[in-house]
Amino acid sequence: MSEEQTANAPVLGTSGGAAPVVDELVRVKIFLGIQAFFLVISVFTGGFNFKLWSMLDTALMIQSIGVTALVVVLEDATHRRLAFRTAILLYLLAVLDMGINVLIAGVVGWKT
């Protein structure tokens, strides 16, 4: 093989570069499903309770879903990875806040 043919040859384990994009979209869809599930669960952990602390998990989860949606529309792979990592961080903060809300609700109870 000449140098030009070697440079254009696909890397072993990939099928022309389409597989990583499909893998990425599958991961985004799965992550969006997990986020939607926890958004529904946030209702039972105190979200929508009309108190700033209890609504924080819902707000973080909605922001996480919005940032995850950016992954689909961004063209640069570096920006997609950054958006996905930011969404994961927001998601983890929301889940942590849900856990704290459950602890507070269990110990103190929600006062209306």
C-alpha cells in the first residue's frame, strides 16, 4: 500500500466512522430516558413542593435535560463531550439534592 492509501484506510474496529456517532446517540437517548425517569421521581421527593430547596432538584434536572439536548445539535466532538459531561454533573447534583430532600422530608417532614 502506498502512503496515501494507508492514510485513508479505516482504523481497525470501526466501520467508516459512522459507528461512534450512532453509539453517541444511543448513549444520549438512554441518558435522556434516565433523566426523564428521575424528573418524574422528583415529584415524590419534594420537587414541585413550592419551596426553593425542594424545587432545586427539579430545576437541576430540567437544566440537565436541556444541556443533554445540546449534544445532538453540536457539530464539534469536543463541544459535544463538554455538554454531555456538564449534563452529567447537573444530573448528579439533582440526584444528590433529591436524596437530601428525602432525608429532610423523613426527619423533619414538609411543613405546608
